[in-house]
Amino acid sequence: MRYRKILLPIDLNDPASWRDALPTAVDIARSAGATLSLVAVVPDVGMAIVGSFLPETFESDAIAEARRRLAAFAAAEVDRALLGELRVGHGSVYKEILDTAAAIDADLIVMSAHRPDLSDYLLGPNAARVVRHSRCSVLVVRS
């Protein structure tokens, strides 16, 4: 299969979410002549009681900060010639990854595998859900 659009989900707070997957995604994008898009997800606050303790602009500020950090990450880590879209989702991590893949018409998602010593929200159950529900191919990179 020839890939045209590759999606790499990253957790901006945890390099383990992209350290091994990024070079793999870049290699595939280069060899296939594909673009590499990135998505970061800001989880929602959850229960209304939790949100009531946070400033009114907490979520919008968090999304704006994630956009800024994602752009800086892309500029530092991804060759501009390969770079596709940068997206910041908000809500359920696996659902935002799947929605982004559909929105950009990705034909491959590359993501890191769960490592038992990490409790990161992007890894583990979210990776399994992405694999299970994705309409495109998913490559899970193990360290």
C-alpha cells in the first residue's frame, strides 16, 4: 500500500509518546512521499464539579497553549517538506485521534505502544481503541 497521509498522535507532556514513533513515521513518510500530520489532545475536564474549581477560560487556554506547543514541536522535530496538518483535539483521546484521522483522510496512524511503567493518558487503552476502531491502517511502534 502506498501511504499519502500519515497521522502521528503525540502527548506534548510525554516524549515517550513520540520518541520511537516519530522517526518511524518520518521514515515511512519520506519513503512513500507522504505528509506527516500531528495531533495532540487536550482531555476535557470531566465532571462539572471539577470544572467549577477552574477558571472559566481554563479549557480554551489549555487548547491555545497546546496549539502553540504543537507548532513549536513540529518546527523543531519534523522536516517542513513532510509536514501536513497540525491539529489539537479536545475530549476523549482515542476518539479525537480517530476523528482527526477521518478529517484529514489519513491512510496510516503511527503511534507508540503502551509501556507498563508509563501511566500516560495517550498510551495503553487509547492505543488499543484506535487499533480496534480505526478505518485506516495503524502501526503501533514498540520501544
